[in-house]
Amino acid sequence: MTIPDLGFMMENGASCLPNTPEEEKRIVDELARKSEANVKEGNLFYAVSNRWYSSWKRYVEQGAGEHLYDKQDSVSQNLDLFSSKIIARPGPIDNSDIVVSESEGDDLQLHRTLLEDLDYVLVSQEVWEKLFDWYKGGPALPRKMISQGDLIKNLMVEVYPLCLKIIDSRDNSQTVIRLSKKASVQELYNKVCRIRGIEQQKARIWDYFNMKKNSLLVVSNQTLEQLNLQMDQDILLVVQTDANFSSQFSMDSTGNELALVPLEPSRSSITIAGGPSLSNGHSMDYKSFNLHQGSALSSSTSTDTDDKYNAYNPMKKVDRGGLAGLQNLGNTCFMNSSLQCLVHTPPLVEYFLQEYSDEINTDNPLGMRGELALAFGELLRNLWSSGRTTIVPRAFKGKLSRFAPQFSGYNQHDSQELLAFLLDGLHEDLNRVKNKPYIETKDSDGRPDYEVAIECWKNHRARNDSLIVDVCQGQYKSTLVCPVCSKVSITFDPFMYLSLPLPSTVTRPMTVTVLYGDGRGLPKPYTVTMIKDQCCKNLIEALATACCLKTDETLLLAEVYEHRIYRYLDNLSEPLSSIKNDDRIVAYRYSKEKVASGTRLEIIHRRQEKCALDPLKGQRKLFGTPLVAYIGEDQIRGVDVDRAVSRILSPLKRAVKLHSTKEIGLVSEAIAEPSNNHFLRPTENIELGETSIDEISFQLFLADDRGMTCKPIEKSSSLSSGKLIKIFVDWTDQENEVYYASYLMDLPEVYKNVFTAKKTRQEAISLFTCLEAFLKEEPLGPDDMWYCPKCKEHRQATKKLDLWMLPEVLVFHLKRFSYSRYSKNKLDTLVTFPIHNLDLSQYVKSKDGKAHLYELYAISNHYGGLGGGHYTAYAKLIDENRWYHFDDSHVSPVNETDIKTSAAYVLFYRRVRSGQNTGEAESSGTHMES
């Protein structure tokens, strides 16, 4: 095939002769490397449809050389290139599938549901300009890199600018504008005034979140991000006129406008960090709340500011606290779920509803200057004093995003990830230790465990002393043993929560087709039942039993992808979890003698694909399942390859030679056309005659090392022997008349274990089983080696965890999400857990005489799969034995018997004091007591 001509280029929008695929890739890679080395705030990136970009990648990764468009990249780099079909140069850049159709001009929007690397990719300005020069098309979607976060600066591309809706108070008309989160209020005024055609000095813009005036936005360099403006929220434009100017704004004695002072009714004052103050100046603490008023749930919403007014208004009837929902601000259900669990944690409720300003640590470099604790405390007080009015956690979300940029924006996140950050952030903001002393860690050196444990806890408390440590932190014992010198190292470390694995005894049916490598029989599928966490060795053993493998035979497992051998599963310890849902696994059966003394011959099938326009033309296309044989290494010639192909394909022949005419009646059964869904069962009485080499009319081609290009094999030619020889076998109509090619095409796929009730019924496991799996001894991974102080080397030590001291509030994180180099998965396994009387005494190694008894009070739930789903929470009200379901703004009662589901993700337990009745748990106090 020749390089496309000018007519082709003009048709596809190219501005100049196209580069070779390899050259295009080299240029783009070089530009990408240079831009990565110079990443800074303000750089421009461009969004490109992944549909177009993937087609371009497939084109440039097929390689270059003597066969410019026929030579493909390696299997490991691009699995889509297993076909010998030529990948054509893509047309003009087409971003139409990611752009909202209604948007136009310089205000092009991307669909809100897009995911990076799945729906679109981001390329640097230099890469975009080069691609556009080659391909034209578009439209261009420039996006700027911004810096987010106060303490930790995060560089990110602002794919979705802030969208604000202007409401003009003169006629209630609405206009949508888009600005960067880093834009200043000055820039906001400039854009609004330009759009509405008014003078800036006559304009006043209000934060109009939830259709209520929250604050006047004063012209300044303050950013929209700092003002906590949210995506899609309203802003109110008020234009000065002689009639309305004096009534809209307050003036000082000199006639200057007083900023941020709207003429609204005064509201009750509150202390900065203490309990709410009534208008008469008397303080109201946690115990004075009436938690038993009313029963109806309200659907109304309010902002943080309005909640203060309603909650602290002495004339307002106080409803039961703790039943307020949280408005979803756009995929913030993960945050709402964790927050509801925390604001129903008794010690936290008591603490934040009383005065705590003295404990705010504004100097801790590891904290958030106290702002996170203040924001959480304010939110908790609003939730406990608003009756059933839904709270909008806008201010808290703004603070969270400033200190943890990973939670900024409106993507879905993990509720446990948020919980971990929030607990750690609250601890650092409330840390009573102002100057942390340096403490050198000592080895146990054979000392008694209790002595080392006390020393470690004392050292920890010398640097970490807060409400969170008092309530949520426990201690576990970690034992490491060197596999070489048997050095034992024991440490006692604090923990905030326990992340428990979900061991599963779910069995996994796997169907694998066994093919003979020497042509002794037809392919046959076998279904074996495997344990999910077994390895390839176990699969081979199960298949050997199923197919009655002889003692002098062996099986070779392989994964087939796009009609090629993608990989051989010859690592017997490789876990079966590495086999993904859509993988196709086959097993080749040989005598051990041939495997030990032969060269592996990989036979790949292809045939001419007919062209509709010209029957004489067409491209070769791969089909079927590759076959694998072994041939002797003495002298490999084309005739040996011919013979090996003949032998391995012989069972597929439509006609056979019989040694006796008595078996004629059996022939029709043996050679009947196989159906699409079943394999023909061979007749044992038929003996296959010798097949002459001359009968083979296949064209054989020797593939290169990567199996991408090939050259014809002459029967007399000698081939260099090695570990592997790949050949292509070209099938024509003549071969199809002689052989049943359907045996190669209809091999069944492996049935994978997908953790859903529809495909595999899940077996319930207990919380204790998960805890035991967490505590069992296991070797460290190769990426987590331990430095042995005796060997002075990094060793793959064995590690054993034991619980030593448990906290008042014990949090279990069930590790439902699994990630590996091969796959991502969510386990929907039902975990059974006690609601009352969770007794952990047998798991605690310290002999302190405490009864380690716990009661469940909250659950964070996750429904759905990876990359999405929905979070909710169950929580028990502090002063009553009643459970509620918190689904964002919706709150409803739920029966205790209904809270055990396969969606349970994070479990919250509180200690039961000795002598308490069943179901009564400790509801106050900030130190670990029994």
C-alpha cells in the first residue's frame, strides 16, 4: 500500500503531506514530554474526544518500516492491533460527541457526565496545535490549568468552569455566564456589566444561593472560589436607580456604601466556637435541646445562614434535633453519608455543641488553622438545631475543597476516603499539643509487650492529644519477622479505623476448552469449579482431572485475544483473579516428552476477506483460535512445519479413511456439520488414516518475532530453531471444503465470577471472618519490603497484626473496592455484623480486664458499582432506640432489622459500659473507659 495521495489528504482535512505513523507519534511524544517538564499554573490544555484520539493512537501505533501500514505494534502496547487489517489515517478532529449541542462560540460546554480518559483526553497546547495542523477539525476546547488548595497546592486543569445564573432584579430575566473559579469578583462584575450593558458603578451583585440574599459581593481581587460560590447557583444583579438605590444599600455618615450590610432583620448572635446563644444572652447547651418534639419530616431547605436564624430564634418551636438532611451539591452524597455518621457520634455531638474554641490549634502546620474544625462544628450545630429543615453544606464544602483539593469539583468520591481525611484534619485542628517534641522510636528488644505498648502510647500522646485521639484512636500490635535471620521486631501503632478485607468462599465456574497439540482428538470444553482466590496451578489440576490427563501428559494454559495468543499462563502461582471478565482461556494438551525436547510452534489462522467492490481484492483477516504444537529441534524445515500443521488439523477433516467398512454407519455421525453451539463428539471406533503431506494446500507464512509481518515458507527451506516459531496459515475456500473451521471459531469463553446476585449467588460472611483475615499472618508484598536492622537489608518479612487497645468509637471499613494491575472490582458480598453486643474480647491481646463490648450506631452505605453509585447513611438517634435513613436531603425512619444489607461499607460502633443493659451504649465522655 502506498502513502495516501493529495486527494485523500484534502478530503480528510490535512494541511500538508501526512507524516508516517511512527513520525507523528514521535513528534507528539516529544511535545508531550516538553510540556510535562514545564507544567505551571496558567498553561493551556485542550480537551479532545477520546473516540477520535483513540483512533489516532491506533493509527500511529501500528508502526512503520518496510511495510508502512501493515506492520503493527507489539501486543503489550496495543491489543487492538491483533488484526492484520490496515488501520487507516483518521479524519479531521471531531469533538462533537463531547460538546453540548446548544453551546456555541467561545462558550462551548462539555457534557457534565464525561470522564477523563474514558470520554475525553487532555493534551497540551503544543500537542493540540500540531494535531490541528495535521488534521484540522475541532472545535477547539481550551481549558486552563489552575492551582487549588490552601496548604497543599494542587495543579489541575479546570475542565468545567464555574457556571453562574444571573437574575436581573429589574425584570427577573436570567443569563448564564461561565468563569474560572480563580476569577476575581472584579472580573465577575466586568463580565456581568458587559453582558447586561450597564455601568459598573451602578451594579450590585449578590450571592443569591437558594434564591436568598446571602451577602453582597464587593468589587475586589477575592476569587469566586474563596467566596464559596457553587456550580449552577444564582447571583442577583441589582441596578442602581434613583428610586431604589437608597433602599437597597446602607450608607455611612459620609455617604459611602457599607459593603456586606444588607438592610435585613437583625439575627441572633452566636459564639464563634461555643454553643448557640439566644437573643437574651443566655447560652443553650446540648442537654437543653428538646429531642422529642414532633414527628413529621419537612422537605424545606435552608442555607447555613438561614439555619442560624431559625435555630436560634427563641420564638421558634424547637423540633427534635438530629433529623435534618443534607442537600446534595452535585455528587456530594459521599460527603453527606460520612457527615451524617459523624454528626450522630455521641462524643462529637457533645463536644461541638459546647464551647471548644480554647482547643482550636491555629499554629499546627499539619492542620488547617482551625478552619476545618470550625466549619465542621458549625455544620454539626446547624444539623442539631434545625429540626427537620434540610441543611445546605455549602460553607463546609468550600472549606473542605480549599484544604483538600482532591474533593473539589463535583465528581464522585469515596466516603471512607473523606472520613479518613476529615478525622485526621479535625485531630490536627484540635491538637492540644502546640509544640510537638521529637521522640526517637525504640525497638522492643525482647521487653514485655505491656511495657512497650505503654511507652509507644505515651510517646504518641506526647505529640497527639485531641478529642479525636481520645475517642477514635486505638492501638494495635505489629510483629515483623525476618525470613533470613529470624529477627523479630514488635511495635505498637495507633489506628483510627480498621480496614477489613472481605475474604470470600464464593466458587467460580470456569469453562476452558482443551485442544490436543498433536491432533489426537477434537477440542472439547470442560467446566470446573474453582475457589475465587486460587491460582493457575489449581486450575490446571482441576482440568487434568476433568479431561482424564495421563501421567505422561501436561497442559499449557494460554489467553487468546483477537485470534492470537496474548499470553501463556505458565506462572503456576498467578492468581485466577488476573483473568478478567472478557478473557478467553484455552488449554493445550501434550505429552511431556514433546514439550521437553521440542520447539513451540504457534499456528495463527487467517483468510481473505472479500471486497464488495472487487471480489478479487480484499484483506487478510485473522479468525479462530490459534493452535500450538511442538516439533523436534534437530533440523526444522518447512516440510516439518507442513507436517505439524497437517497433524494438528487432522481431526477437523470432513472426510476420513477407514480401516474397516463395518464402521460406515458411524461415519455420518462423525462428519456431520457441527452446530454453532455444540461440538461434535468424535466416534471412538474411527481410526484416522495417515494424511499425506501433499494433501495440504495451505499457504504457510513465517511470522517475525512479534508476529506482525511474515514471509512465505518453502518446504525445503530450513528454519532456525528456537523456543517459539510463529506462522500464519492462510485458509481459502478449498480448505473450508475439507475442514470444519467452525471448531476453531466457536470456542466458548471463560465464565468469570462477577460479584452480582444475577450471575453468582454470594455467600454471606461475618464481620468476625473479615477481622480474622485482617489479623492473620502474611508476607509483605514485594513493594512493601521491611528493612531488617540485623541483616541491614530489605526483606520480605512476615507481618502479624493484633488488637491491643480499642477506642470508645470503633470504625470498621469493609474493603469492597479492589484494585489490581489487572482489574477493578466491587464486592457486593453480604457481611453479617452484630447490631448489639459485638464482643471483641478474644481479639484483644492486652490483659486490662475490660469488657470490649460494642453497639452499632451508624452505617455508611454504597449502592452500585465502581466509578459511580450512590451513598446513604443509617444512624440511630442519640436519645432513642430508633434508626433513620439519611439519603441526602431525605430522612425517613427505618426498622433495625432492615439496616443489614450488602451495601454496608463503613460501620460505626460505640463502647458499651460494663453493667449496661443490651442496646444501651455509652453516650458521653471523651476518654476510653469500660
